[in-house]
Amino acid sequence: MLLAASFAYSYGQFSFGVSPGLSFNTAYFGYKVNNKFVPYIGCQYLQVKYSYEENYYSYDWDLNQIVPEKYSSEFSANLIIPNIGLKYFIVQEQKLQAYVSVNLAKPLIHATRIRDGEEDTNFKKNINNISMRAGEFGFGVEYFLDEHFSLGGEFGLRYLNVKQKESYDREIYNPSIGQYQTVTLEEKYTYFVSPTFSKISFNFYF
């Protein structure tokens, strides 16, 4: 057991990398078990904020005059995408090494909408009913400038699966009893997106 531990310590390397992109910037932290396998965890983050304010006039029938009015709307959303993945080097030619990579992610979203100073509870409920799954499969190449640093490029396929469930009550007239009855209706939506992606990376091994 002690021999196995010393073997892992001698040949394993921690790794850290960043991948700048147009929409998301990615960072990961992994452990190079040997010269082939690098399991890793990573995270992406996106924040969106929007605000709208309108000043207008309307006629007040109680005052019998035109009065100024104001309407405001605010929206904010935070998207966190933690992921876990594996990089496997399939070709190793001195400083140039090619690999395949796969990861799975669970996007988490938190969003609020405020109108005239009051939070929209229905909007928050709909956001909470959203469930997302995501992942990537890619092929890339790293060029090692030395044993501790490499530049990489990767191309692959990304997928995003979104499910949303909504339920609401509705009054339906029942002529057999001559009364309205309350029933609960449920709606389910499923969205699937699978675009390709490309990115560069800066990788550190220590």
C-alpha cells in the first residue's frame, strides 16, 4: 500500500487550466493520474442584469387633471455551471499531445424579476421549475512548452437539455352537479440544443 502511494505521488500531477471564450470563460482543476488520464472538475459562471424605467403621463379622473406616472422593471439572473470530466491523451509525440475529453454538467439558475418595487412570485416559481443537464465531448491538442505548461486547442460537440414543468388550477363547469369544479392542469416543456464549440486553453501542471 505504501509502495502504491509513493508511485502515485511520483507520477501524478495536479493540473489547472483556463479557457477564454466568447460567451463563457472556463476554469478547471484536475489531477494527472499518469501520462494518459486527467480527471477534473470545472465551473462556468454567467450573470445577467436588466432594468427598465419609464416616465409617462395619464389622466387622473379623481383630480381631473393630467398627472405624471412612473413604471419600473428589473431582472437579474445568475447561471452557475459546475462540471466533472475526464481528459484522455490518445497520441503523445514529444511536445505535441492529442486527447479526447468528455464532461457532464448540472447548470443552476437563480433569477428574479421586480415590477414597480414588487417581486414577481409567478416568475420565480417558473424559474424554480426549470431543470437543466449539459455536457461536452471534444477532441483537442496540447503543445507542451515544458513539463509544467502547455497551450491547447479543442473542438467538439456541446449539448444542453432543458425541462420545465408548470401547473395551475382551472375552474370547469360540471353540468351533472350544476357547479364549477377546480382541477389542476400540468404542462411540460422540453428543449434540446446541441451546438459545436471551439476553444483555446492554457494548462499548468505541477
